[in-house]
Amino acid sequence: MAFHPRTWFSRKTLRKDAVAGVILGIEAVPDGLAAGLLAGVNPLAGLYGYLFGMVGAAALTSSAFMAVQATSAMALVVSDAELGTLPDPDRGLFTLAILAGIVMIVAGLLRGGRLISFVPTAVMTGFVTAIGVNIVLGQLSNFTGYQAQGGNRLLKTVDVFLHVGQWSIPSLIVGAISVLVIVVLLPTRVGSMGLVIAVILGSVCAVMLNTWVNSTVVLLRDIVEVPRGLPAPVLPSIADVPALLIPALSLAFIGLVQGAAVSAGIPTADGKRADANRDFLGQGLGNVVSGLFQGMPVGGSMSGSSLIVQAGAKTRLSLFIAGAVMAVVVFVAADLVSYVAMPALAGLLMIVGWRAVKPSRIYSVVKSGALPTAIMGVTFGLTLIIPLQFAVLVGVGLGVILYVAEQSNSVRVRAVHLADDGRMRESDPPAVVPPGEVLVLQPYGSLFFASAPVFERQLPDVSRESSGAVVIVRLRGTDEIGLSHVEVLRRFAHQLRDADSTLKVVASEDRVIAHLAAGGLTADIGEDNVYRGSEWVGEGLRRAYADALTEIEA
């Protein structure tokens, strides 16, 4: 869907878009502040990321209802990016958002959306589950009012529970009220607006406690001055780019995964399939705009996108209205926003983290086998222990390993029997090549390099009694064959030749035939024993079979 603003304005859809935009805009204010809190940066950066990232991305995304916001996973990457070591941490944050946006735009132009197919369910389940746990653990300090010490979230969690006596009772009351309100209201018709109500009630409670009993529940105004107005644009810090490159790549990958989930799960306005690459471009633009206007990195949000659809949005105009509502809140209610209580935001985030843990998904991975379960467990553990930007890249590597392992086990060799009436029957191949017979073998699956040992183990043995036989390996349906598999066929051909037997190969694809020649098999068995298939199924095999019968009879 191209950028055609004229298609957004219609009397038939304006009212519903306005209602949906107002709901999302109001709900995004506490969510944005919470994202900034989760990232360990100025909470206003989360608010600005929601506002400018959402509006910037809406101009390009293929999914008309994709709400691009500062998601929890991206906030945790920012938290682990060690921005505090930079000369200007705030400018480093904005630079990170712009850099991540540039990576996303380049990946979108290169059609990087297809990379999502290399992320197995086991890796994503372990990663998302650990993200949920990380969110909960990361907010214990804000929830309890005790500032924990430790090198990572696990150590800080231990420190929190070792100092129960130093917890702030008023902070616990505020956080508990917020959690209770969210739990009660989410299943009702109030839905996601319960998050707004919870933060408001929790913050009112915090102000009352601070005023009446002289408690010290931390408010947003205690952390940062909330300006009345929108931020001025800033330029990125080029000197910080090398230090921010790995976090930017991790953010881009998370954006790819989350954007693909929104593209697949949220309907488009015209009912057509969303273009994941266009959505990636939109997320990239959203990040650039967010960074320029002092916001944190953003990505496609399933919760925000679902909310605006459930609220009745009809076009992407609803996203621009949501941005306008947020801007009005910043202009008009900046003083009220400054009274938002940190324990209330922490309670909101802990609910978000808890809901990210899906026992049914974990169970489905466990049921799928030991290897996927191990990959899920390793991904989960690493995401908890090491900085998230490295955990993301390790998860990608584990995904590739799992993909290779699964492909290597997917090869299966079958024996093909040709009937006089033209039909073909398949069976398990014999344990040993039978003497004086024609044996047709058909491998199925990916002939990727890692599957070569599996392929070789399934080939029949060649004994001294296997003389006078002709074995035909049929590669129809094989688009690619690795040189390691060609080497397996060469060894098989040598064994047959030593037993006074012959190997023939039938292939249909030019690339496969070229690899057979490049690997030396064609030279070993002779060009006459390499048969090229045609568009007629079985025609090449029957020619090879007829020649094999002639050789045996001779």
C-alpha cells in the first residue's frame, strides 16, 4: 500500500479512526513512559519513541494498522547496550535509534524479510520467554523501592530478596494497587484502557502517601523534568556508531521478527497479504524519526496493533490521530504526567512480562524433541545471563544450527520399482546391492552438506557378491546438491566399480548436473551414465533403466 494520504480521509471511516486513535494515543502515554523506564533511560525517550516512531513508520508500512512503538524486547536491548559508557548517553540513545533505523531500511531494500524463515520456534520461544522473565526481574527494584546491586538482572534479583527489610511499603502498596487494577480490568470491556486507569490510580495513591504520611514513592518528576512541548530535533553522534553497531543489528533483527508477527497476525485494510519488507522499511523510517526527535528505538508492536484494530480503526489515519493525541497530552497535561509513579509503571511492566510467558508454547517445543528443547533452554539461559544484544545474535546462530541439524536428518533414500504398465512403486532399499539387477534409488529431502553422512548411511552396502549390478540414483526434485554429497556418490561409484557394477545418475536441474561435473563424478562414471531429465516425469529414468537392462543382458 503506497503513501496516498487522500485515501485516508473519508466521512465513512473518519469517526471510527478518530475513536481508535484517541484510545491508542491515551494508552500509549503510560506505555511509552514504561518502555523508557524498562530501558533504563529517560522515560520521556520512551514517550517520544511512541509518538514519533509510530507516526514516522505509518507513512511507509504495508500493514495499515501496524503500531510501531518502543517494545519490551527492544527496550531490554537498549538497557544492556551500556549507553552510560558513552560521552553523551542521551545522544548515544538517539544515535542508536537512527542507526537501527538505517540497518532496517537497508535490510528492507535487500528484502531481508525472508530471513524470518531461519528463526525456528524453539529459539523464539526461549527468547520471548526469557524476555518476559527479564521484564519482571528488571522491575523488582522500582516495584519494591529498593535499588538493587549486581552485575545483571539475576544478581540484582537475589540482592532484592536478600534485603526484604529495606523494601518500601508505600512503593509496594502503589505497585500492588496498579497490578490489581490491571488484572481486574483487562478481561472486561475496558480492556487495554485498564493500563491507563491502573497507572492513574497508582499515581494518585502515591501522591496521597507522599503527602499524608511523608513517604518517598518515586514519581517521574523526581527523575526528570517533564517539559511542556515537543522536543527539538537532534543530530546523531557519528563517533558513537562503532560502539552501537552490534546493539543496532540486534534491534533490527528483533524489529524484523516482531514486524513479521504483526504483518502475519494483523489484517490489512484491503485484506491483501502484508509485505514484510515494506513493513521493515516503515519500521526503519520510524526509528530514524524517533532518533531525530530524541526518542528511543522502536519496532512493530503486536499489542498496540491489536488494540487499534479492536478499537475499530479503518485506515492508517488512526495512527496519526494517536500521535496527535499524544502530542496534545504532552502540551496540555505535562504537569500531570510528571506525577506518574514509578512503582505503578513497574507494576504495568511486570504484567506485560508475565503475559509474555506462554506455557503452551514451551510445552509444544518440549514435545517436539530433545534438540529443540535444548536449543530453547540454551537461548532462555543466555538471554537471562548475557547482555541481550549478544543473546539475540547467539539465538540467530542457534537457529542456524538447529536448521542445519533438522535438514541433515530429513534425508531419506527409497528404492523405486518400475512396473510394466508405467507405474512406480517405492520401498525401503535393500541392505546390500543385489547382483545382476537394476536398483533405482531416490533420495528425498535437502542434500545440504550436513546431511551427507545421513545420506551415505542409507545407501546399500556393496559386497563382493554385488557384481553385474547397475544402480541408478534418481535426483529428480533435487534443486541443489552439495559437493559433499557428490563425494559420497563418487565413493559409492568406486565401490560399485570394484565389484564390477555400474552407477548411473538421472538429474533434471542444470545446477545439479554442473555440480556433478565440478565434483568429479561425471568424469568418474562417464558422461554416458549421467542422464538429463525432461519435463516428462520419468522419461529420463526410463531411458537409464532401459540402458541398464541392456548392459546386464550383454
